[in-house]
Amino acid sequence: SSGIKQSTGMVIHNKVYDVTNFLEEHPGGVEVLLENAGLESTYAFEDVGHSLDARDLLAQYYVGDVHEDDATEKGATPDDDDKGGSSSGLLLGLVVAVLAAAAFFMFGNRT
């Protein structure tokens, strides 16, 4: 292992969350978080029916808002997957990657 910890971020309701430190604690398993990493995950989050406690817990992983040019009106719905939007998805991925790199350099080198 190189000692580099990769960040896991996702977007829910136009807010970016770094859930890296929650992966192993997530009651639904690490896989579902990894499947949604770097994606607009509002629909997946809402479809599960998370509790108020889960929503409160999410706040501690908040790192920023999606740029207004990339924000969705109500978050993604299942129909959004078929609507093209590849440049927006690429930009979102870039935003998440930049935030992940910043978080790594700010917090990741504490060994």
C-alpha cells in the first residue's frame, strides 16, 4: 500500500459531501457509497428513505455546494440518466476530484 487514501465524494441536493470517513460505518454497506462516488446521488439517497438521523449525520461530511451552472433543480431523478448531460457529469467529476485532492492535502498527510 502506498499510504494514499482516496477520497469518496458525492452530490446530494446540489451539495458535495466527502463520505470517505463514513464508508466502513455506512449501515447499507460500503458498496453503495462506492457505486455513487463522484455522481449526482440525490435520487439514490432519497429512494432509500434515509431517516432524519441519517440526514443530520450527512451534514458533518459537507464540503461545499455544486456550482450554480451545474446545479439541478430538484436533484437527479431516474429519468435524468437518459438525458445526455455528459459535459455536466464530467465537470461534476472534476469538481469532486479537486475537492478530494484538496481534502487529501489538507488532512491526508497526518501519519
